[in-house]
Amino acid sequence: MTLTPRIARVAFSAALALLGLGAAIIGWGYGVTQDNGQVGAGFLPVALGVIMALLAGADAVIALLQRERRPADEPGSLAAEVDAAAIDHVEESPDIDALGRSQRQRNRMLAIVAAMLLGALLLVPVLGLLLSLGVLMLAVAIVVERRPILSSVIITVVVVGVFHLVFGVLLRVPMPTGMIGLI
């Protein structure tokens, strides 16, 4: 039996699923919650282990259910020639990514995001952690990624709300509220 990419993917995903289950079982031994209802030491290993097992298991099932290569994908077919032409085009301009950005543009975007992150960290004592990260997310979406303003605002509000719900309300993690003291 030869080791095909499909078999390798299934085996690797199954191994990751077992590793996730192992992490969840070991984490359960540490205790998911404490006596006073707070999060215990085993909460994170259990949560991440279960997520890892579910995602890896789903990937293994998807890989098993996928059909083998079609004859259209065989060398010499039209589909194979189109793929080869696309690969040749990428090899001609390795500087351009899938979104059409050059290495220089990506470097500039990274510098802008790093500067924005520094600004957000400086805003934490004034606005608080969640609002500062919300401002950072909104700025990156609008300025760097050039996303529409309305959708960026909606997504930012939802994400900040979910973070507040999970960390502030459910897990009761104390977060800096800043001088404004909102959230």
C-alpha cells in the first residue's frame, strides 16, 4: 500500500484528534472549575483539546469522504494545463501575494499595524483594554485592509461585545477599564 496524500492527511488528522482528546482528559484531571465557581487550571486544556479533537476529526472525515482525483486532473488535460499556467504565472512574480500585494506593500502594512498596536497599548490606561483593542481592530480594518466603514464598525462592536461577555462576564477576568471606566 502506498502512502497517498489523502491517507497521510487522514492519518495526521486522526493523530491530532487523539492528541486533542489526550489534552482534554489530562486537563480534566486538573479540574475545570474551582469550588467557588471560578475557572480552574484544567479549563484551557479541556477547551482547546476538545476543539482540536473536533476540528481534526472533522478534517479526517472530510478527507475520507472526498473523491479521488478526477480524470480531468490528470496530466495533459485542460484542467491540468490551466493549473500549470497559473503556477507558472506565480513563479514569474513571486513577490506578489494572492491578494496582489507586493513585498514592499506587505512590509509597510506590517509597520503600520505595529505602530497602531503601540498606540492601542498607550490608550489602555485611558480607554481600557477592550475599547483600546476595539479601536485597534477598527483602525486596522479601515486604514490597513481598506474594508467598508459600516461593516468594520459592526464587526468590531460584535467582537468587543463577545470578548466582554466571555472574559468579563462569564470568566470574570479583571481587565483594565481605564480612566473612562466603561468596559
